[in-house]
Amino acid sequence: MGLVEGILLTIITAATPLLFAALGELIAERSGVLNLGVEGMMAVGAVTAFAAANATGYSIVGVAAGIVGGAAMGALFGVVVLVFATNQNASGLALTLFGLGLSGLIGNSYSGVPGLGVKNIHIPFLSDLPLVGRPIFGEDPMVYLVVALTIGVWYFLFRTSGGLVLRSIGDNHASAHALGYRVLRIRFLAVVFGGACAGLGGAYLSLVYTPQWAQAMTAGRGWIAIALVVFGTWLPWRIAIGAVLFGAVSILQLNAQAFGFGIPSQILSTLPYLITIVVLVVISRNRALLKVNTPASLGRTFVPDN
Amino acid sequence: MQLRLERRAEPSRKMMVLSPLLAIVLALVTFFIIFVVMRIDALQALYLYFIDPLTQGWSIEDLLMKAAPIILIAVGLAFCYQANVWNIGAEGQLAAGAIAGSLLPVYYPHWQGPEVLALMMLMGIAGGMLYAAIPAFLKNRFNANETLTTLMLVYVANLMVDYLARTPWRDPNGHNFPNSAPFGPGQMLPVIFGDSVRLNVIFMLLAVLIAWFMTERTLTGFQIRVFGQSPRAAAFGGFSRKRMVYLAFLISGGLAGLAGICEVAGPIGNFRITVSPGYGFTAIIVAFLGRLHPVGILLAGLLLALSYMGGEGAQIALGISDQTTQVFQGMLLFYVLACDTLIYYRLKLVRPAKLEAVTAAG
């Protein structure tokens, strides 16, 4: 495998967990709910996935457990934010703190235990093509899942009536309620879906990206996923591009660390976080661009009056 | 059966006092259940967590020392949250304060005395303020979401601390441990009470007093609250939103920076790879549990400091993971937020109409 091929391959694997989590957050935010607990949901998804794969010997069971773990966290958030109409900013933070703690509590005994890993697929001939073979036809199955999910989310949001209802609830919950849509129920489903996706992202980290479990292994990816949704101005394909760009930044800084260049590794490690800030600034300063796609009811609580 | 919220005619005064207490009770009950599920002697665990640290003199001193930074930070954050400014990066501002304040003892180890200590404190405050000014500037100038920028800056600050402690500031005589040379006695906060209670407890009490005075008795405190409750009214009142954002960030950043330098020049005693076990995040919980009021924050800070102490004790005695404390803290914040809703709403159980018809027929 050539150097360029190898770098492309790792960029895609670095982008995958970000994209899973960001797509989930996109659906939640399009329904009007800002969930800042992505980091916590990912952490729980990572540990439930690792534990289940470890107990059964099947990675696929791990993936399912990651989905369930993340969805359960999403449901918890949904109950607090939708039934009790709490402040979404603060509740998301609580979810992150709780999730990081819970994953540490469950994962304590898995520290240092080798994970199963997931094999890359191999299609005779196609996977052996030069340059494009491995990155396009020889990834692990979850990469193809995230591509399908991106297309699915786009299709749902912009080509189905369900997507239209979801977006209208995110834009004006009072009108949607007046039209007879069940605002809170649909938002709850959106938040649970968001949790499931974040759980998938977490599962990818502990099963594929680095097949092991470590405390705080999500390393801020949940927060970067939230930033990606802003970066992508709430559009799935722009979010996917953003995820690949961030994957590239994190891989290039890792490679730069390996080569040294005399720059301390910690300084290079700050790059993904600093670039997140820069990107946020660049996107946010253009208010007109943001206004087009930002769900108008994002972050606002809704209590039906009857 | 379905839970519904029904708006109260006016906020319930009774629930304002009761809601934090109810949240604490619910969190304790859930904590108890978690221990039972984990097959740990739940009663003993709760005793170790919340009562045992209060039974000895040294541990009460330790409690005050842990509560001091948390309360100091939370008092600042309360200004932010009242003004609807979402600074969640106090942990990073704390680190920035620790770095800025440590410049003097690291580069001028022989310069000692009260004037150095005072300078260190001021530099710590300035470090925290400068670091908090970044997200404030980005929000005011570019409309960048402060929740994300403040949090990203936490990761950046922690990496800088790690770098400094491991490379340029590492003590050459320190057997390769990743920390600076110990600060001299003239560069440390003096012990003012017992064996370990240092001057930062006074800073904390002063901050509570000043914050109380500001919120209750000054125009600035009033303006901040108006901004949080009704930005439009504030705009009509001619208050500048941008000025408020800077003010909230500078106050909270400065206090977090002070907490940071007080940690390294206090209980820690040198500069090392971790300067805080998450005080900046705990302070967020404390601010809400204290209902954003200085006195409430004082009480809430003591409780959360107790959970840190108890967590250490339970870890030693029962081998419980130290992550248990974080689970408790996150859970508590959930309950606090949910219970606060009861101030404005009544909870009602509603039966769906269909179900009623069926039961009536049966």
C-alpha cells in the first residue's frame, strides 16, 4: 500500500466517527433540539460497544450495543428536555458529564484489554486497484454504513413528507403544533435517533479506530461533531465534506508528530480544536448564510398549552 | 398515562427553595440504586461519600480547600448564565490562570515574599481574563457560538499545561517527573487556619460577598439579569449587549484564573500536568444548583466539594471507581434542571381520552 493510499484510508477512518455523530445531531437540531451531550452519548456508545463485543466475541453485537447505549442516553436527554422542558444548553452539558462518568464506571475493567477490531472488506480486483482500490473498495463495513446514512439522512430530510414535518417542527413549533403534529413526540424520536448515531460513532472508536477502551477516548469528538453541523450549515453533504476535512487535519497533525519537525506534539494536538474555532468563526460571521438553513426554533423549549 | 406540564399563574416561591433540595434527595436515591446494582454496600458507600468526610478535622479543612476553587468559579459563571452567556470553558480559563501566575515562580525562583505572591495572583486573574476574552471577542465580532469555542479552548489550554510541565518548565532535579520545581515558601498562599486552610478561602468568601452586592444592589447586576430574561427589553433600555458579553466573560474568566493560580500556589505547590480535577465543570453544576445566587452557590459548592472528598474516600475504602463522583455530579445537574421546571409549572398526569373510554366501558 502506497503512502498516499494509506493516508487517504486513515483520513476516511478518522472522519467516520465524526460523521456518524454529526448526522445524528443534524436530525435532532433540524427538529429544533440542540443536544450538547454528543460527547457523553459517544462515550457511552464506545463503552457499551466494547463491552458487548468483548463478551460475545462478535463485533456486530458490539455495534448494536453501541447503538442501544447511545439511543438510551438520547432518550434520557429527551425525557429531561422535552417532558420537563429544561434548558437545553445546561441539560446537554449534564448529559456529557454524566455520560463521561458512566463510561468510565462501566469501562474501568476493560482498560488495557485488547479489542476485537473489524476487518476491512476485500473485493477481488477492485480492492487491488492502485491508489483508489483500498480507499474506495477496501474499507471496513462501517465506512459504507456512514455513506449510506449520509444519503439516507439527506433523502429523508429533503425528499420525504416525514422530513418536511421534522423541519417544520424545527422551524416553528407553535405552527406545527397548531396543524396537529405531535411536536414533542417527533422531537423525542429525533433525539433518540441522534443518540443512536452518536453511539455508532462511539462504537466505531472503540471497535475500529483504536480497538480498545480508554478513559475519555472520545477526546472532544462529540463537540467537534456539533461544530460540524454548524460548519455544514445544517446540510448533510456539507457536513460530510466537513468531516473529511477534519479527518484530514487530525491525520496530518498525527503524521507531523511522527516526523517531528521540532514542533512539540502537544502543540500539534491543539490543531483540530483550533481549526474548529477558526471554522466556526468563518461560517458564523456570514449571518445571511446561517439564516437560510438554521432551524428557527433551535434550542427553544416548547410546552403544549393543552 | 402521560406526564404533562401546566403553567402556574405565578412562579412558586415554595418550589424556589424546595427544588434544589428535592434534586439532591432524588440524586441520592438514584445514587443508592446505582450502588445496589453494582453490588456495593450502598449504605456504607453513602456514609463514606457524604458523612465520613465531615467527621474529622483534617477532612473538613480539605473540604474547604476543595470548595474554594469551585465556588470562586461558580460565582463568576452565575453572571454569565444570568446574562444568557454560555461560558462552559472555565476549566480552560483556570488552566490559563495557573500558567500565567506560575511564570514568576518558574522563571524567578529566588524572588520571594508577599509582593511576589500578590503579583502572581494578579497575573493569574489576568491570564484567566485574557483567555476568556477570546470567546467573548469571537462572539461579539463574528457571532461565533461561545459554547463551542469555550469548550475547544479547554482542550487547547490543557494541552499547553501538559507541554509546559513536561518540557520547558520541568524541574531538572525532579527525577523526570512531569512537574516544575516546588514553589518557594514566599511564593505560596499562607495557611491561615488549622494545618491546611489557605488564604484562597478568604478570596472565595470575598467573591461571594461582592457578587451578592453586585447582583442585588448595583445597576450592572440588574442589567445582566435583564439581558438574560429579555434581550429586547435590554436593547430598548439602551444597554449594550456586547459590553455585557465582555463583562460576563471577564468576571468569570478572572475568577477562574484566580482559582487556577491558587491551586498551584496552594494545595499543589508546583506546576504539573493536571492543575484541576475538573473544578471548572463542577462549578457549572454548582452555579445551577445554587440557583445562580451567591449564597446558594456557597452551599452548593460545599456539597459538591464533599462529593469529591467522599469519592476519594470511597475509592480507597471500597475500591469504587473515581468516575462514580462524576456520575453523581452529572445526575445531580439533571435533577436540578428538571426540578427547577416545577417553579414555573405543575406536573400533571393525564390519561389519554381513549384509555378513559375503555376503562369507563369496562
